[in-house]
Amino acid sequence: MSVIRLATAVLRWRRVVWWTAIGGAGFGLGWTSISDEQYVCESSFVPHLGPYSRGAERIKIPGVASVPLVAWPEALEGPAFYEELPRLRSTLRKAAAATYSVNRQEGNSAGTLPEVLELSGDAEEERLEAAVRWLEKRVEARTDPLTGIVSLRTTAPSPELAAQLNARLLALVQAFVAEKRRQRGRMIRRFAEERLLQAERSLRQSEEELKSFLTQNREYRSSPRLQLEAERLMRRVQWLEQLRLSLDVAYQEGRLEEHRETPFITVIDSPTAPVEPSGPNVLAASIIFALVGSVIGTTAYATADRLRELGACRSTPRPSDR
């Protein structure tokens, strides 16, 4: 259909377009009037992704390149992981099971998220699952690729609940990262401790061998064979001493990370209860429903008019049938 034919159709059925637009706008106005107000709370944080958190994962062995102490997924250190962490079902499930307090007309109401939202369900597990599905639609997170700042956005029917949900998710992210870092520190500490004991035993044994050799061969420099043997024993002692020092550094760093109490994320913008609701937008909803209503009404009227024309053509006898 060309633009001219479309404009002609609109002018021809302008009353239909007008009334269907009014009906759509009225429907949108009624829909927004019965819809609950939605409040949005935003916060932002920066994860600590430095060499301090990963420095103990590798150890420098004398004479060779550094090797990893423990295998650890690199995905747990990237900004994309912190963007997905607040939206994981396990995180949302813990957030749904937490206790919240909201202000109502009849007074303050406290309880888990299914209780505060008054979600229906025969069993507690069903209500908790419904709360998780509710959160999946109302929790958003995004990462700035330039700064690495993660923004967290929560939407709820009350400003207090939106802020409490946001704060709860930040606490769950902090707790998850802290537990994983402590777990990694524990693994590094145990691994380095075992290898450190072995290195110390080997070092003492090599030192005893060198001591015994020097005691029995005081004039070893006069013999090329004895001199080579002495240098070999000395190199082994030096190598084991360097290995012991490297393992001791890894052991101490693992202990520090295992018992670290400092935050693993820095909150830039703390969650605060929003003052004004963010939706629903009455004007935008009325315009959208008015446009949709006019299009649907005009299409239906044009289709019916076309069908009437086809029916009239079929009922008119042809000249050859007379």
C-alpha cells in the first residue's frame, strides 16, 4: 500500500481512527491507574581485581618459569563475572529467603520476600520459586568496559523494598567473593605447606651431604673431580634454599588471603530508597495504547469493508448470466 492510499484510507475512516485511538488511550489510562507504582534503586561498585588477589597462585621455581600452585578459573576474576553474579539463581534464591521490612497503610510488615509480596503457592518452596522468578525480571546489572564499574539496578513496588533488595544483593556478592577467595587462600596455604615441609627436609639432607663431603675432603680444591662434586652439592643447596623461600612466600600469602577481612568490592554509590516512582508512565502508556488501538481498529474496519465489497460483487449478476 502506497503512502497516498494509506493517507486516503485514514481520511476515509478518520472517525474509526479517532474513536479507536480514544479507546486505546482510555485503556492505557485505566491500565496505568490499576498498576502498582514501581521504584528503582541503583548502586555501583568496583571489584578488587589486582595482583594481590592472584599473586599467591603462582610460584617462581629457580631455573624455570613460574608455575601455578592451584588451578583457579579465570572467569571468577573478570568483570563479566561480577555482572552476572547478582543475577544468578543461587544469589536470587538467597535474596528471596532474606527478611525485609516495608511500610504499609496498616503498619510495618516484615518477612521474607514471598511474604512481603504476598505471593501465592501451596508450599514454601513454590512461593520461594515464584519470588526468584519475580526477581529475575527486576534485577539488572551492567559493567562499564572502560572503568570496570558494575552498576546494580533493582525494581520493587515500594522504595524501601527496592533499596533493601539492592543492599542485600551487594552483601551477597561480597560474601560470595570473600568465601571463594578464602577457599583459594586455604588451598594455596595447604599446598604450599606440604611442599614447604618437603623442601625443608630435602634442604637439610643436602646440607648434611655437603657438610660430610667438606669434612672428609678438606683439600678438595686440589682435585678437579672433588671440586666438581663440591660445586654440584653447593648448587643443589642453593637451589633448594631458593625453592624453600618461594614456597614460604606462597604459604604466607595464602594464610593472609585465607584470613583476610577487608572488603573485596568497593561500593561507590550506596543503595538509597528512591523518592519518586519510575513507573508506570501514564502519558507514554496512553500514547502507545492509542496508536495500537487506532491501528487495530482501522485494520479491522478496513478488512470488514473489503469483505462487504467482495460480497456485493459476488451478489451482482454478470451480464452473460442475464
